[in-house]
Amino acid sequence: MNIEAVVKNYDLSKLNIVTIASHSSLQILRGAKRLGLGTIAVAKPGSGWFYRRFSFIDKVIEVDLGNMEHLAGGLVKENSILIPHGSYVEYVGWRRALNMPIPTFGNRYLIEWEANQKKKMKLLEYAGIPIPKSFNDPTQVDRPVIVKLSGAKGGRGYFIAKNANELASKLSSISMEDDYIIQEYVIGVPAYYHYFDSKVYNRVELFGMDLRYESNVDGRSFNLAEPTFVVVGNIPVVLRESLLPTVQKYGEDFSKAVAELVPPGMIGPYSLESIIRDDLTIVVFEFSGRIVAGTNVYMGVGSPYSVLYFDEPMDMGERIAHEIVNAAKRGKLINILT
Ligand code: AMP
């Protein structure tokens, strides 16, 4: 699809924001409506009723997401911009997301990097950001490790091992065809950073941060269950101010690496996910190249960091809409779409 040609025909006074009804869609669509944009939610069959409860959503379309491509022509006629999020990637898969014939906010090519654990770590390493040590050979493991199966979602399908012996016995129970990485288990507290790379203002904004609420590591398991990392919610957090320059630097370093390796570079929201050790060093084990659900903790109130840029609280949904509206005004809409 020639996005540039499609967007040239768009009526900029009638833009619609479309997203899959899940993940951070309430925040995205509420923000879009507040900034004067039209809003469309694409819901899985049976889940539309919940989204029809909200007046800021103009239209709810229920469709089997296996057929989402069939909606594309109609959505393009309605001057639509698709906002990708974690559930979109999960439901349609990265291959279909790459080819979805709808102008998409952000850099859709990053979705492929994000889907592959090895490519993901390569990009972080290229950025020069500290990452956990990886082990190719399980017998070389000399510390606690976490094993991540490719395609594991939201922490499901991970397991930890205290040492090489425990690892060997746990690995023997998984299929040899499974693709996985063995990573140092970093001891410390988690912190997940929300950034926004603005093409309108040419800057990386540190827009917020959160913690994840994960079962069973955060549950009342009293050592009765194996640790699991299934995300069930998110919790707001702020950091010691002395850590912020490092967090900002890693965000900017990541954006530079994406500019070099994944054209057209970082656009809009992204996240780095880290563990902070007790010596206050930060180790990044993951990124998301699109809005993360942890931004939902600031829906309607804005994160404490957002006031540093706009002197008023803004949530990530509003921030995305602000970028789209202002890029359109400046004739830069094509610069924020792929
Ligand atoms: P992820 O799905 O990659 O975001 O990871 C799920 C959870 O596993 C994270 O929220 C962390 O709590 C934990 N985790 C992942 N990788 C590491 C690591 N290398 N060291 C410590 N904890 C980790």
C-alpha cells in the first residue's frame, strides 16, 4: 500500500482514529475524541457491547479479526488512522500487521523486531543500553536465569531456574522445537518507562512510568506456587529524580538505534522495561515499540511527568491525538505514519 498516496486524499478535517477494542483502546479513543477526532473501535464478536457504553466512541464495529483486512477499504474512505497496541499485534500477528492496508500511526516495521526475542535484544544492545547477560549454552549458566519462550505473551510461558542443574531439568520438559532465550535473572525492582518520540517537536519525551502487577510473583503465593509473570494490571510509580537522566538517555539512545536500524525510526509512544538493582544501575530486558497498557494508569489524569512538557496533565491517548492533530496542521502527517 502506498501510504503517502492514500493519505494525500484524506480529508484532514474528518480524520478518524481506529483501534482494536482492547488493551489501551479506551485511553486512545477518549484522547482522540477530546482533541476533536472521530473514533472507531473494532471489537471481537461478542465484546462490542462494553465499548458501546462509552459516548466518546462514535462507532463500534464487531468483526472476526481474522477478517480485519476486509474493513480496510471502508476505513480508508473514512480517513482513518490505525493506532496499534499490544492486543492488535497479538490478535492479527506481526506478518499481517506489516501488511495491513490502513495508514498506521508509528513505525509498524518495529513490530517484527518486537516479536523475535533475539532481534529484540540485538536492537537494545545496538543502542548501547545495559541488558541482561544471555546464555547460548545452558551448561555455562552460573547464576539464576529466566527462560523466555518465543511468542510468550504478557509474561505467560516464562520460567526461572536457580542454577544450571535446575535449568537442565526444566529444559528437558519443553519441546526441542521451541525457540527460547536464556537470560540472566536480574535481581532488583522492576520499572517500566513510557516515552513519546515526537516528530512535531523533534524530541523524546519521558512521559511516565509504571509497575506491573503480576501473578504469582505479586500474589499471595507464600512459596506455594512457582513464580509466574502473567500481567493482570499496572501500578503508577515515580523514580528518584537522580535516576531520570539515565532513563531519559536510554530512551534517546533507543530512538537513535531505531533510526539507524529500522527506518523510518521511532515515532510516537514506546516503552523500555527494566530492573533497577540495589546499586541503582538499570538493566533493560525488553522494549515495546508502541503504546503500552501501563500508560492506562494515567488515563484522564495525566502522568506527573507529562506536565513537564505541556504544563498540563496529559495521558498517552491525548498525547497521540495531540501529535496527529498538530502534524496534520503542519503538513507532517505522513511523517508519523507507516
Ligand atoms: P516480559 O514479558 O518480557 O515483559 O517479562 C515479564 C516479567 O518477567 C517482567 O515484568 C519482569 O518481572 C520479569 N523479567 C523478565 N526478564 C527479566 C530479567 N532478565 N530479570 C528479571 N526479571 C525479568
